[in-house]
Amino acid sequence: MSWTTSINNKVPKFLKNKFFIAFAAFIIWIAFLDKTNLMSQYQFQSEVNKLENQKAFFIQEIKQTREEQQELLSSPEKLEKFAREKYYMKKDNEDLFIIAPAPKQ
């Protein structure tokens, strides 16, 4: 009895099948060796999820900004208040004093 006969008896039959070997090689190629392997697909999907979250955030911010814009444009008093608070604008005959909070130590 030769050593090849003893090895052939110990190897399971499905490992000798050429279709199984081809399928296993295909799975290894797709999972690890291809340009779009499983790891890169996972990274792409996480990037898509991050961008979708950012998109939802910015859509909400745009909606809020448009509401504020509509509110400001609806009333001259609100517009004046906004200009005074945000941009420290003043009338010609006024003095403006800005009181800053004390720095934290």
C-alpha cells in the first residue's frame, strides 16, 4: 500500500470534488482578495450611514434656518432685535456697551 492511497482514504470525498474547490476559491476571492472585498464593503456602508446622518442633520438645520428667516422677515422689530443681538448693530445716536462674561479659570 503506497502513501498516496492512505492519504486519499483520509481526505473527505467532498474535498476531492472540483466544483467544491472552485466554489471555495471563488468565496475566498470575493471575501478577501477582490477590490470590493467584504472589509471594503463594510467601510463603504459605514461611510454611507455617516453621510446619511449628516444629510438628515443638515436638512433639519436648513428647515430651522428657513423658519428663523421667515420669522425675521415678517416683522421689522424682530429683524432689528436680531441685528442688535447677533451683529451688535446700533443706531447713529446710541452708544453700545458689550459686557462679556468673566473667563473661567
